[in-house]
Amino acid sequence: MRPARPRASRPRIAIVGANFAGLAAARQLGCEFAVTVFDRSASFEWLPNIHELISGVKRTSDLRLPRRRIVARAGHRFVRAEVAAIDAAAGHLSTITGRTFGFDACIVAVGGVDETYGVRGADRHAMPFKSVDDCAAIGRELATLARKRGRKSVVIVGGGLEGVEALGEILRRYSRLDRLVITLVEAGSRLLPGTPVRLDAAVRAHCEGRNVRILTDSPVIAVTPKQVRLRGGVTVRSDLTIWTGGVTAPPLLNEAGLADKPRQWAPVTAALRSKRFDNVFVIGDAAALPHPLAKQAYYALQMGECAAENVRRALDGRTLRDFKPAAKPRLIAFGDLDTFLVSGRSVVASRGLAALKEAVFQVTMAEIDPPLNPTALGALTGRLGSAARDLAQRLG
């Protein structure tokens, strides 16, 4: 089958993946290009707040936007399909449904997949923490567990950002349920590695006097339906295991020749161009930058904008510009107990910062999907109503 060509002679741009990075690229590319955006899911998901689904503070609809509408508003075409193969040398890609599309340039923004590090039973007996559906399912399981009689145990594997924010949301909703015991297990020596050490101390201080146990230097070696087994022979009972242990590269990167090995991010130049193919740019979590950068949504948005500009430059035969990330402070929520504003090695902690984190969410969602029609306006109104109720509870 020959690649399908959009009308006229506009350069054909394929964008694989439509979350932060991919949509940012699509919105930067004008109608002088024939842009097709691919993703297997109909909805963009605001992943930085998925932990709030655990407590019920957010609803699934609060964190989702319709990709087709966003892409169409940018003047482009959205194809809801998983990309199964990219042949950069031939200039075409194939979807899992068997359709083939040609491109002159391709922007790959496929994100990452759950990493279980080969831990036996983790993929079968632990609940993942990577999407809106994942965290909504965790919330339902916790609610069911809380209704049952007797002492119940929840184990969170991973003491990074996801694990700590998950713990905060469980405490927000269930801290008064004395028969629910929570264990946070981290393989490293402290919580939230890569952040100032005082955050570890602050989280531990909030957990004092509660049914929370924090185990660091405790790598998990196996997960069973009722236990989490740690190195050294320690076992922890678990009626519900939540896996926040990490993220790895999807198989597509290696299969497309963008990465040399499985589970490896795709190496790129400082201009985000693939080191393997000149007609491919890799952005977001999928990119292995010359200088490593935290995998954060705001960096993905910046990369999307830079890649779009560099595609334009590449097709015009102009010099590419390097990606220069703009430093931004980071907001880390710990349920309704605290919010941390981290800037470099400085930390400000205050419950009141929850309003700032919520404002970032609302403003960015409105930028991605401006309320220009009744449907978008209704979605924004619903999100604002949920936010107002949440903040009243947090600060009241």
C-alpha cells in the first residue's frame, strides 16, 4: 500500500502522540503544512493531577479534553489509531489497523510506559499509576477496601513524586479510618530523590501519628496477591498494591530505529532532531537530551513548540535552533496537608499553595482548549466548580 498523501503540495508532518508535547507542536504548526496527529486515545489527559482521582477531588472528566477538537481547531487532522511502525528512511508510518501515511517530517511524542524492572508479579498483582483510568480504578478499589471489615493494608511501591502524591490523596480521604494501614516502599535512601532533602523530612513529619509506615532502602523483589516481598526477606501484607515505580521507553522507539536498544529513550541533538534520522524529531518523555532534564509537563510543552519551529526550519533548509528549557518552579502536592513550591534548592511549604497549583491546571487547560464554544465553556465551568469546592475544603 502506498502512503496516503494529503491534498495539494503542502509538506506533510506526522505527529505521533497527542499529549503535552505532541499537541504543543501541532498548535505551533500553521495550515501551510498538512499535519496529521496520531494517538490511540480520544482524550488528552492532564497527568500532573491524576493523583487527585484517588481521593475523588477530581473527576475523570476534569482531566480530559477531546483531542480531535483541539487538533481540528489548529487546522489539522486527527487519526485515532496506535502507530505500529515508523519507517523514517522511507518516509512513512503504519497504524495498528494497517493504514499507511507518508510524511516529509515526523515528530515523535510517544511518552513512556510503566516500568516494573522485572519484578515478579508486579504487572499482574499491582495497580499501575500512569493514566486517568489507572488512578480512577485505584480510587474505586480503595473505596471498596475501606468498606470492608477488619484491618486492611495498602502498599505504595515507589517514593518518588507519584508515590508521595498518591500517599497524600489516600490520607486526604482515609486518614480517619484507623483500620487502614499504608506502607510506602522506596528502593532508594530517601523520598522524592532529586529534590531538596527537607521534602523527605516534611513528608515524614506529616505522617507521624498516622497509620503510615515508610520503608526506604527497600527494593521490591516480588508482588503476590496479598504480599509485597522486599530484598532481605521482609514481607509486607498488602490488600492493595499501587505501583509507581517508574517509567521506561515504549517499544516503538527501538523498533523504529530511533533508539539502539529496547527500553531506551531516543537520543536527540540539542535541537531535538533524532540522531538516527534527519526527518524525525523526538520530544517529551521519549527524548534522551544531550543534557538530561526532568520529565515534566512544562518541559514537554516547550519541546513541542521548539520542535515545530525546527521542522519549519529544516524544511526551509535553515539552521535549527537549540532547545533551551526555561527554568520553572515545581509544585508538589501532599493531599490537603501541604503543598511544596520547589525552585532549585529552595522550598516553600504552605497549604495555601494548593490554590496556585490549581490555577496552573486551570490556566493551562484553558490554553490548550480555549472556551470558544458551548462544549468547551461547559467543560471549563465544570472544572472551575470542582476546583472551588476542593479549595474550600482544603483551606476551610
